[in-house]
Amino acid sequence: MNHLPQTNSAAATTAYGFHCEIDGKDFAKAVERVIDALKVEGFGVLTDIDVQATMKAKLDIDGRPYRILGACNPSLAHAALQAEADIGLLLPCNVVVREEADGRLVVAFMDPVAVLQMTPNAEVARVAHDVRERLERVKLALASRAATAAGA
């Protein structure tokens, strides 16, 4: 039995994030593609949480593939930390790669502007907008590849 909710739309936007659908059925390769697309925009992955494996190991729950990637752009993180030392409580930017019940692969991005607006610091806001622009480009790169593959 699967215990992860399914979203209604792969292109959904929430108050705290945005999504895209990507092509393919190979989950591991999809994660690699997401990591590669993040690298193009200067992000590294600091953490990689395999939620599916953790739920199986800790709760004996079988679920669909679900990974949480903690993405960080070092220069932008440094700028945010210089502006506000405690901003590290809201870092890194999480990117989720998950498989829906119907087999579609979805990538969800934390919206740093939504999350980092908890502080009135103008420099943090500037960094948050820069990070969001980069994550939007990652989303577009992944989504355009999916569209190209669908049309091929």
C-alpha cells in the first residue's frame, strides 16, 4: 500500500513550491538528470534522503520512489548567511523527485522566495529571488526535455 499522496497536476504550484513532470520511467536516471540540471545552475546536492527506503526500514511501509535532494549554491548560501546568520535554519533548498501512482515522474522545487520571506532582510530577499530564478531554469530545462521526448 502506498502512503504518499498524489498531486492532481505535475505542473502544480503550492504556496511553498513549484513542480514539473519529467520524461522516462527510470527513477534513478531521473534523479541523476535532476542533479545534473542543478549543477548547470551552480547547485550541489548536500543531502540525499531516500524516503522510500527510510519508510521501509523504519516503518516497514512500501511506498513509491521519493527522494529529497538538499540543493545548495555555495556562493548564494554564503551571501544569505552573511546577511543573516540564522538563515541556515531555512537552507538548503529542497528538491523532491518522486514517482506518482500512474508512473509519472515529478520534480518539486522549494520556492526560496516563499520560504525566505519569513525575514524582512532585503539582502536575503535578493538572494532568494536569484535562487528561484535558477531553480525555475532547472525546471524549464527538465520540462523542455520531457516535452521534446514526448514529441519525438
